[in-house]
Amino acid sequence: MQKPQHECGIFGVYFPGEDVSRLTFYGLYALQHRGQESVGIAVSKNAKIKAHKKMGFVREFFDQDITRLKGDIAVGHTRYSNTGGSSLINAQPAIYGNIAIAENGNLVNPEALRRKLAKFGYHPSYDKNGKCSSDGELIAQAIHSQKGDGIVEKIKNAAARDLKGAYSLTILADNALIGVKDPLGFWPLCLGKLNNKGYALASESCALDVIGAKYLRELEPGEVLTIDKNGTRSHFLPNTPKRQSARCSFDINYFLRPDSLLATGARAYEVREKLGQVLARKNRLDADVVIEIPNSGQFGAIGYAQASGIPLKVGFIKNSYIGRTFISPDQRIRQLGVKLKLNPIPRVIAGKKIILVDDSIVRGTSSRQITEQLFKIGAKEVHWRSTFPQVTNPCFFGIDIGTNDELISASKTPRQVAKELGATSVVFNTLEDFLEAVGLNPKTACTGCITGVYPINLPHRERNKFALEVAE
């Protein structure tokens, strides 16, 4: 299946005297779904940082790699490239001086920031394959360049002067683990407790569960949380607005692992079931069977079947051994993904009116191929139901939702989308129904990919540049 991809998964642990590199390894395993191009772990002992990074999955780390990383504090990262290339030089954590950073998100002013930092002697690192182009290194340099009394003041100054965009960070510096959310809190970052003296930070609560940490809370927008020998302390970035945030709505709908907690206390799978129920209740349809698009449509389909009374059946067998081919940055490879990944079951489909439930329809490439497959094996009708509203605009903050030209809904009504897919009908949840189901509202969510209204002002030049980078 061809789906939009996320920038990264981040993790951090403060646990003096314990095997923090192995805990980070396990935590990253739980966050593998957030990035599958590279993996890295950095540890700190007495303010000295050591790191190891590899291309590929978390499993590419071998026992000897972990054993060599001795320390009291660690940060880790799983990466999917968004605007930086897919190479080891861009793997994170990014290290500059005495700072190591794992970042999830996207800056919207990278070129302007690079030019500014170059005037102060900061330049991208190089290897045999070229120069680093990831935001992680850029953020590390921006923080390192600041004047200030301690790492927290430097982070505050960098955020106020240089960092424009969406980011959650785990940072090693000054014998401390630090978690940071941008002033609008686009991306998730939660805090967990390990016994009496340890703490962990993770993109999602599922990573805390894996290492036996108790979930405490989600960090607030603009929060800078320091964890050291004195415990935890919270500070806030100077440009953090009151009573306004911009939690990514697409992340909740698709990227969160189903068992991860939202800030509201609900699990992601519960919200997705509710979204499926809303679709069924508001758009009644006479059909024979409800089928999920594995695995992204699983809980939406369960909810749809519950609310509609139409039986839920397995309509596709998923080939789990080819990996998530749709995560490839190469568009041609993504187009092959559906044929390799999903095999329809003719007995479930032939002669039936089918309702297909998925989390979203973005580019439409895979949806079109699936529709064609089902009609070829004898489906009477094929109706698509999307738990997410129509995606009509790109994302500039960390999700690879192409350009307007690539988005099937950019200039089409649902009826026109159905015609483009070759489907009998297509229905999307409305924005209002979606926000109500997930517990957000227009003042607490980023819905730019739906409405075209973004919570951060995007100069025309930056918007065009970003679109070109994604297209490449």
C-alpha cells in the first residue's frame, strides 16, 4: 500500500547504572513503524557522547553494537527521510559538540537557517556520499551557536530566533536528558517513569510499555523538560502561545500504533473504531460485506461493521515478508507495493457489494489498483470509505504528503474521486466529525492538509521549495 510517510520516531532514557542502550534499542523496536530507513542510538557518560547508526531496520543493530554503547543517558531515532536524502550521513541522532539530538518533524526555514549559521562557521557534515541535509544536525548547530547560561537557555534562544516549524526532540547535553516540543506541539512526545530513579521519553506510549515504564503524561506544547540527577523540571519556550496548539490530525488517524495513548487518555484504536462508526451512521449503505485495507483500515472497519450491522470479513491476505514497500521514497517502487503486498480472496469478493474501509485516500494510486483488482475477480460494487477527511493540500511539517498535483482530492469532489478510482462511490468523514471523534478542535489541531490553512505562516518561496524537495 502506498501511504504518506512520517519523519521519525524518537526515544530517550535517563537511568544511571542501567543498560540504557539496550532499553533504547527495545524502545526503538516499538517505534519502527514511524521510520524504516535508518536507526541510531547515542549514549552519554560523564558528558561524553558515543553513538552508533545504521541504515535499515532496528534489527540491523547487533548485540555487539549495543554492548559498546555504555552510558547513563541515551537517545535513539528511527528515520524516514522527508526532505533530507536517504543516506547514513543523515541518520540520527545528530551530534554537534556536546549535544546529541533525535528529531521528529520538519523545519520550514532550513535554507535560511543554513545561510545564517554559515556566517558563524557552522557547516553541514560530509561523508563519501555527500553532505548532511537533515534538520537534526541543523537544530543541533542552532542550539550550539546560542549564547546562554546552560543548555535550557540555549534551547529557548534557538527556538525564539532560529527554529521555525514543527519538531519534537530528545536531547543529550550537560549530563541531562531533555525533551522539547515546538510551541504549537505538532508531534507527540510522552514521559514515562522507570522504577524510582529512571525516566523515559518516547514518541508514543507503546515504547514505554515495552521497557516497563509507567506512562505519566504527554509533554505540553512549547515544553522543555529536563531530566537529571535532581529529577524533572519543566520550562517553556518564550514564543509558546496560550490556549492554542496544532497537534497533527493525520498522525492520530494513521501513524500512531493502535495501542498508543492519546493525550485525552484514549487509545488510538478506540478513536479509529469511533471514526468508522461515524462513517457508517452518517452514510447508510446497503452492502454485503465490510473489508479492511490491511492494516491501516483495521479498526475503522471494525467500527463501521459494528455500527452498520454489515458483516466484517477478511478480504485480503497480506504478505508480511516484503516489508513496508510503500515507505520507499521512490514513487515507482511505491506503485508496485500494492501488487506485492495484498492478495484479494475471490470467494469473499465475487458477486458482492463491497465496502472498503481505509484510514485515508491521499494519492489514490493504490486505491485505484485495488478497485481494479476487485472488479476483475467479480465484485458487484466497490465502495470506499475513508475515516480521514479529504486531503487537499501538502504537509510542510513532517509528513510526506506530496504536492498538490499528486493529491487525488486536491481539486475533486468525492464523486469525482470515485470516478478517478473506478469505484462505485467514495465517502470521507467530515472535518467536524473527525475532530469531535478524536477529541480535538480547530484551535488544538493542525488541519492544514485538509483545509489549506496552516498554523504557521509559510512564505511563498518556502512553500514552493518544500514542494520541490518532496517531489524529488
